[in-house]
Amino acid sequence: MPNHSQDNQAILHQEASGAAAAYSYAAEKPKKRNIWRVVFWVSLIAFLVAMGALAYIGWGYFSSDQGYKEVASSAFKVVDTADTGTSSAPDESNLTLADMEVDWEYLRSINPAVVAWVYMPGTRINYPVVQGKDNDEYLWVDFNLKSSRNGSIFLDSENNPAFTDMNNVLYGHHMNDGSMFACISNDFVNNEEFNKHRTIYVLTPQLNYKCTTFAVVVTDGWDLLVQTTFKDPEDRASYIQDKIDRSVVQPSEGMPTAANIKQVFTFSTCDYTRDNGRAVLFSYTADTAVPKSVPAEEVEQFEVSSEDLEALEQGVSTADE
């Protein structure tokens, strides 16, 4: 005879197992929903934080760039030789080196550490130059003395602020928005772009310098490239020849003769194609002129003295050395 008692027990066992499984599933479902809810909110918060950080960085780029543009519009002028009381932005077609004028009093009222202005036609290089007590002071401080990722364009702390050294070294950040010295690493490692922009001006209260670029060296921060003074002309020529030999670009007219270059202006920035990378642009002084705004009675004191000219020929920093 069938054992109904055993069958009933089996059925009851199955029902109990099914109920337990159903309860377990029902309990697991809200747990999974809660986990996904947590994941969603964590992801949303992380996204909002990332967007906030990007917005903060973007605003930093924008505000610093606008600050520099405002300084440039107020400080970098071209003397109006017709004496009409007006001035305009630099126009190379009608521009002489002496016409390039900087309002030094205005710049000093913002930052007394200003020593020069650097301008490269056809690029975004159009900035005041400062010099700090060391090469860290202006890394993250802009010309307006505000904390900034852009920092400042600054002259090497070992250089003479009167630009009488054989090699005058200027540093600037490589900003991702293309500002500061970014074009040196982004563009001038390309031979065609390099040859489109061969002129760079360094303007000082004493003299305006017109420089012609001749080499770009791509290296790293451990390479001891910076040398501001030289023991003799042969030492200077050897230094310059090394940069010519290592250049990743070639001037369209060919490389200059190292021994003929008496003074160098060097512009250094970061290169992001390598670890601790650097892209360094080298130029030589092609011409100088006293700014037209300098009163006639002061021109003589701003002219390079015969002693300094002799010192330049001897390959040392100043006549005193």
C-alpha cells in the first residue's frame, strides 16, 4: 500500500525548501538593489568631483591667461613716432627694434621683480619676465603675485638681470592650453614650424634684443644644459656647437658658425613625450637697440660700455669678471 505519510512528509519538505528559497531570493533582491544604489551614488559623486576638478583647472588656465593678456594690453606698446598720443599693438611690418616699447613703471607697480618682456610674433609668447631669489620662487606664482599653475616666465636666478651674460636662460611652463612656452615643445620640434618662427624679442629697460633661433634640443631635466658664463671664447663656442650638433631641427639657411655667436638667449620648457622631459630653444643676439622712449640724456648710460663689449668678446659675463 502506498505510504501516504512518507509522501506527505516529502511534499512538506519540498514546500519548506521552496519557501526558504523564495524567502532567500526575496531577501537578496533588495540587497542587490541597495548595492547598485550605493555604486550609482559613489560613481555620481566621483564624476561630480572630477568635473569640479576639471572646472577648477580650466578656470585657473582661463583666469591666469586673461590676467597676462590684460598686462600685455597695458604694458606692451609701440611708440607712435608721429607723436599723435596714440599707440597700438606690435606690427612687425612697420616696426623697428627701437619702436618696441614696454611700460616699465606700470609693470613695476604690479611686480618689482620684472626684468624684461619676451615676445615672439605668431605665437602666444608675449609675457613679462621676472627674476626670483631662486628658480622655485615663480614656478607656481604668476606675474600678478597670485598662486597659479601657469607660474611666470622667469630669468635664471644665476643670470645678471641686466642681460650681460653670455647665455641668458628663460624658463616657462608647458601649459596644456598652449600658453606660456608650450609652443616650444608642441611646435618647434617640427622643422617646418621652427622655420616659420625664427625671431624672438627680449625687451629690457636698457636695450631691446632681437634674437634669431638656431637650435632646439629635446632632453631631460637631468641634462646639465644651463651654463651662463664661460672661461673663454673657445669654451663658449664648444657649448654652442654641442647644441647645434644635438638640435632636432635645422634652420633653412643652415646652422650658424658657433664661434661667431657672441651671446645666447635660451628658452626652456617641459616636454611631455619623455620622463622629466625638456624642450630647449636656443637663439643668438642678432641686433640690439635702445628703446625710443629713453630720454636722449640717458641713452649713453644704457648703451653697452666699451668695457662690457670687450668682456663679451672675451667670453666672460661682465667686465668685472
